[in-house]
Amino acid sequence: MTTRWLSPEEQRAWRAYIAGYLLLEDAIDRQLQQEAGMPHAYYSILAHLSEAPERRLRMTDLAEHLKATRSRLTYAVTRLEKDGLVRREECRSDKRGSVAVLTDAGMAVLESAAPGHVETVRGLLFDRLTPEQVGQLEEIFTQVARGLQGGGEAAPEDPPWRRRSSPCSGAS
């Protein structure tokens, strides 16, 4: 098998993506740590739960939404539980599963942190792009995500966050 090396254009694009991603994630994480006392990963958990019906999601579904391993998600949710921002409940229809629920305190923290977070994302990313580039960015990463999740040739066989689960009563 012959290695298909990246062309000079592909290499530049790859390195630009890596640099941009790392710098953006670092800046967003620092802003959330300073203003909300939490890393971006924890903010993302709160945000996903806030958008779910009844502010609750089965842990396996939350892991898939966040593209996080179950062990990493369990650790983060345990920390958020200690702070009273999230609580875990047993899945009523499947005793092996559990459901993460955003508490009122968690919703208040999210509502307080959201304006600064959105302003940071807007200032660091979207204000630097034209409307056409925003559309291209969405198109590019939708295509990449679809390929990685859809089992394409270069897709991982079984991503660590993917696991079929049955819905819990009262949760999605």
C-alpha cells in the first residue's frame, strides 16, 4: 500500500486547522474559567442539558452529543453534581442506565455564563468571517462529521461515545 501524502495545499490547510482549533479552544476555555469558574467541557454539558426536553438526557445520549467517552463524561457530571448544577437519576425503564438532569442552580449558572461565552465565540470566530465563510465552515464540518459518524472508509469502527441505548421513561 502506498502512502497518500498530503499535498502542500492540504498540509497548509491541516496545520491552519490545528492551530486555529487549539488557539480557539484555549481562548474559550480561559474565558469560561475566568468568568464562570468552569472549563468549556462543563459548560457544554450544561448547554446540552438546557436544550433537552425537561432538561434531562440519558448519559449515553449526552456522551454521543458531546463526543465524549463515558468515563470522561461520568467524571465531569460527578463534579457538576458536587456543585449542585446537575443531578443523576436512575433510568426508569433500564436500571443499568442513568439520566443527567440540569438543576435550577445549573440553569442559573448557564444563563449567567452564556452572554460572555457567546461574545467570546462571536469575537474570536464569527466576526472574523464573511457570511459566505460561515456557510462554508458549516458545510465543511458537517461533511467531516457525517463521514466520521457514518462509517465511511476513514471512519472509526466504533467511536468510544457511541452506544445504542433505549430511551428512559421521562427522558430522551
